[in-house]
Amino acid sequence: MIILLQLFVIFCFSIVIIALFREKTDFLTYSVLAMLAAATVTYLFSPTLVPIEGFFLAIDWQVVFFLISMFTIVEVLKDKRIFNEIALRITKKFSTNTRQFFWVICLISTISAAFIEDISVAIIFLPMIISTGKKIRINPTPILLGMTICINLASTLTPFGSAENILIANKFNLSTDWFFISLGIYFVIGVLLTLLLLDQFYLKKHFKDIWVPHCVEYEEPVEKEHIEEHELIIMEEHINPKLFYKNLITLLIFFVLLILIPNILFVGLFGMLLFVFINPRRQESGKKKPDISYYFKEVDYKLIFFFICLFVLVYCFEVVGIISIIEDFINLISPEDIFLLSIFILILTSILSGFLDNLPVTVILIPVLQSFISSGFSSIPLLIAFILGINLGGNFLPQGSAVDMITLEHSKKHCVDGMNYKKLFKVGGLFALFHIILGIGYLAIITCLFF
């Protein structure tokens, strides 16, 4: 009976994984269905008594509400076009020097992605890069590659650089300081080496290229061209300087609070209210008032509900004994040396993240990592290996990174022929391998010096 129950729960989890890889399928519909089916069967047929409140307590509500807070802040900044203004100022100042533009846009977008959702950063900076390429007639492919690859590195710097990091940081009580101290050197070296290699081997090749986009888009009716020109003009309008600097200062204060205060839930909620109050919206009466309800309506809750589904599914895994089986198997094949174990964790999570979605891999392997730490292994190298593997492993394939897919979509729309799936698979995959090898070297230094 228990074996059938385990197989059914694994089947429900498989439905979630398959739905994630089918682009035209609403993965959240199948995630909720799989969660409900697994929870119902686990509750009814588990050999041990499962309290109904156990399913609700399995959800990490601190992570859920922190995500809502962060997404709301991003919506406020998008509504006020703060990051668009940053991108616009960079573009206007450095667009006449290709190398300077490459370095500045890649560094700023990477640092931004370490603090806000990487997809939002990509959506903001991509049109600016392509628009500048059209104006000064340079091929934007190397700049797009630099931005896309380095954004994927950004998630290693902070506990809120990715949804996976938020979950890991909350489970293991990791502060922003811990990320800066433990992974800051890796981040700086990784980003600088990546940009240097792209500069030498890709940017130089396109210095003398004169890029004029040619595709069907430019042969369509004039009305569409007028719409696109109008959108471009809107995108290039500067916002009120007072509004810009007010939000920029508030953003810096918010980052400082995240560093100083370990409770991410309090800082998230406080920061959300702070941004809502300094950015009141004009009501029908003509008066400006704080309007958090408006931004709540704009937030995309899919990831949040997906998190809830995963928490419940993993609870089912624990109840029916699947987590224990995974722990025993990994313990059986894992080495006992701390350095070799760290490398094992890094490679294992990289491989799993390359073939599966990062979030399910993170949620399932957290209990495994907890068992290693509770058995006496030092937490620092294991957590570094886990964070690197989870965040970088999915970059081997373009479809493993949402930023990669958005870059390809924009490149196709704006006729950047050099930026295609084959190019991103080749270059992105090589750099993903390079980043993993760099991580192994970094772990070797960490374990040799401190353990």
C-alpha cells in the first residue's frame, strides 16, 4: 500500500514538471490539481495519521508574503518607470562608445538583477540595447549576450536574487551579509571574467559591423510602424527628476534595511508600504492617495501559488517517506570528505537544475542538505555549492532560464539575426560550464583555507 501511495505522489509531482516544460500549458492549473490530488490521497491513505492543519503549516508563509512584498515593490517601480529612467540615462551617456556601453549596461543590469526580479530587469534593458543598436547601427548581439549571461550570475549575490535563494536563505537563516561574505568574491570574479572574455572574443568581432535589421517586420503596413515609433518615443521620455531621485533614495534605504535587519518579512512589508506611500496615485476625485490595492492587482501571483503547491507536495513526500529514500540514496553515494561532498552537491544540483525546473529541485533537496549539516558537515561550503548549483545549472539550456527566452523573443521580434537559439545555446552553455568550473575552484580555495 505504501509503495502505491509513494508512486502516486511521485506521479503528481511529475505532472508539475511536465507542465513546466510545455510552454502552451498553464502550469499553475496542473500544479494546483497535482497538489490537491497528492494531498487528498496522502491524507486518506497514509499509514500514519496526518492532521489537516499539517498541510497548511507546511507552507512557508514568511517566504510567500516576502515574495508578495517584493513583487509589489517591483510593480511600483515599473509603474513609475524608475529602472527605465536608469537604463535611458545610461544609454544616452554611453551609446557613442560601444565598449563603454557594453560594460556599463552589463554591470548595471547585473547589479540590478541581484536585488530585483531578473525578468523585470531584462524587460527594462533589452529594448534600450536594441534601440541603441538601431540608432548607431551596431550589432547588439555581444551586448545582449553579456547582459543575459551576467544576469544569470546575479542571483548568486543576494538572498533575494532569485526565488530559490529566498527559500534557501529562510530555511537556513542566511542573512544578506552571509551572501556578500560567502559569495561576493565569486560574483565579482565571475562577472568580470565573463565580461572580459565576451569583450575579447565577441565584442571585437562586431566593432566594425554595420547593423541594419532586415525582416518581415519592416515590410508590414505603415500603421504598425507608426505604433512602434510612438512606443519608442514614450520609452525615451525622461520622468520627473524629483520622482526619480526620491525613489532611488528609497530603494537604497530598502537595500540597507535588508542588509541590517535579518527578518526579511518585516523589511519586505515595511519597504512595500514605504514605496506605496511615497508614490501616491491620482484618484478619480483628482487627489493623490496611497493605493496599495492597485499594485496588488498588478502583481503576477503565479509564482507565489506555485510555491504553495510545491510546499504541500514536498510535505506529502515527507509523510509517505520519499524524502527519506532520497536522503538515504544520496548519503550512500556521496563522499565523506567535505570538499568532495561540496563538489558532489554542486554537480548534482547543476545537473538536476539543467533538466528540471530550479524551484522543485530546491524544495526537494533542502531536507537532504539539512541532513548533511545535522550529521556534522560544515554548512558553509555545502550551502555555497547548493546555491551555485541551483542558480547556475539551469543556464546550460536557454529554456532553463526565463531571461534567456525573453532575450531570444525580443531578438527575433527586432530582427537581431546574430542572437538566436543556436548562438545562445553555444555561448551560454560554454559560460555555464565555465561558471561551474569556477565554482569548483572557489570551493577548493574555501575548503583549503577554512576547513
